[in-house]
Amino acid sequence: MNAAPFVLCLLAALAANSRAQTNLPSLTDEHVDMVVTYDSGATPPLSFRARDDDHGGAIYQSNEVVLVVAEASQFTMPFDVPELSLTSGQTFWWLRQTLPPNGTLYLGLAAAGIPGGTFSGPLSIYVTNVVGPGRFFIWQEPNQIKVDSQNGLDATDVVTILTTGHDHLNWGFTTSGVYCVTFRAEGTLAVGGKVASLETTFVFHVRPLGVVTPYTLWQKAYWLQGTPASTNGPAADPDGDELCNAIEYASQLDPVSVTTSNRPTFTLLTDGPDTYGAWTFRRIKSVPDAIYDPVATVALNPANWEALTTQVNLVDSGPLETVTLRDHIPMSSASNRFFQYRVVLGE
């Protein structure tokens, strides 16, 4: 046998089109409070969660829920309001401080379970970052801007609440899409010293959402909106396991944890009297936008890649299957044979 060299290269391309969905619970028309709690034994002692007051006070961590701003929240300004930088005829999405329309979220801020006298004054809720397609702003009647992303965020973008308080505000979004809004709570203890929560990011879906790819939906399960493509792009390898994200997506692997099993594997296998190069890889039966493309070529410059199409094994595992495809040219017939496994993301 004349064993030929081979090349392993993991590549991906992206071009897809699918309506956005999410597997996270969504709060759409409930009374919801973003709740600050205090635990002197925790690090840090302040924390932020979402509480569904319409369903038994169910508590959600920020990465466990999507806050939906329904299409019914759209409002067209009948006149100019300079204090809010809104003009007559402008349409924006408005979660109202009072009397929200049916089918829309009633969103407030609250402190919960904090004993009286723990803090020397109110809590400060800062908005420290907004990633989204438009302007995000919070105001209270009568037209008092509390937070506005329009000109950047600083220490003046803050809402205060009493430690026994519960308050509702107006929340505005100028464009539909996905917004990731980051909050931090701070307070001064009665015994002295400031305490703060971690920066906590909540995801808002302002509907209607634009079209996104199935791959983008998969990204949202692992990274926040605004994560750079160098981390979550199809060609990126954030966990350093030499499998790019496109491969991890199409193989139902974890892109943020080193993969040691179910990896695409190149082998030399004997089929009859000859030995062939072959790829064994896992694939999802129902994935709509991944093309699994093990290929081979006799030269790299120029390369004339040919698909491996001879199936020698298939293991069915319900929604997944593991397949082995071999080359059609035996190793003994080629002075050089280069192999590549790639996943192409498309419609």
C-alpha cells in the first residue's frame, strides 16, 4: 500500500433564512417585575431576577427567560414630545407605566425580601449596556427621562427604588429586533459600605423580529447578543478543541466545552482488497441548514474536491445518526490524496 498524506481542515460558510424562535420561556402579557434581592451571605449580596407575578411569582434568572415586547405595544406619536426626543408621526414600541393594552407586558422594578433598616437609602438601578438595533429608553411621568441609550450610557442612566418598593415605568424601543439590556443594582448599607449586584443582562424580543438563521438561534443558547464573530461565528473555535462552531452546531456538540467524543474522525479502512480514506461523523437528521461535506482531492493547488459518497456504515441514534463515508479511489492508486471535512451552512 502507498499510504498518501491527508489534510484535515474544518471550514464553514453561512447563508440561511428562517424565522426567529427560542426555546426559552417567554413573558409576553404578564405582570412582570425585575426584582432585586439581598442576601448578606452571598457574593455579591445583591442579585437581579425576573418575577412573573401573574403565575405564582415564578422566578427566572436573566438567562432563563425572554421578555417580549409585542406588536400591540407599537404606538405612533400624535405630536412632538421634545423631552423624550420623539416627534409627531414617529412609531416606537412602548411598555406602559399604567394601563397597558391587552396582550402587552406590564413591566416594573421591585425590591423583595429586604429587611427594613438594611440599607441607608434607596437602591440605584443602573443601565450599563444596551445592544440592539435601536434606541432604548426609560421614563416616568411626566416625561422624566431616567435612562437613554441614544447618547451613550453613564452614571446618570439610573432608576432608584425603595428597598421595600415596587415601581412601574415606561419602557421605549425605537425599532423592532432583539435587545440585550444590562443592569446593575447598588445600595449603601446602614452599617456602612456599598454593595452591588453583578451586571445582569436581560433579553427583550421587540416584535416583529427580523429573519434570522437556524444557526443564529443556536448561537443564542450559548452567547449573548453582541458577542463578536471571532467568538460565535461559524468559523470560530472559542473552546480551542479544533472544531469550529459550524461543525459543533451541525453535530450537536457543545461549542464552549472541549469535545472529546463524537468528533469527526478520519481513518484508513479496508473494504475488500483495498484501503481507502474515510470520514466518520455525526449528523442531525432534521437540521435544516447544514450540508455535511466530506471531500478529497489529489492536489491542493489547484484543488478539485470530490465528495465522499460511498457509505460503509450508519448507526441510527434517534434524531442523530453516525455515518462513515469512504473515498472512491483506493490509496494504492493515488500518489497523493488529501482529505477534508467541512460543514456548509445554507438555507
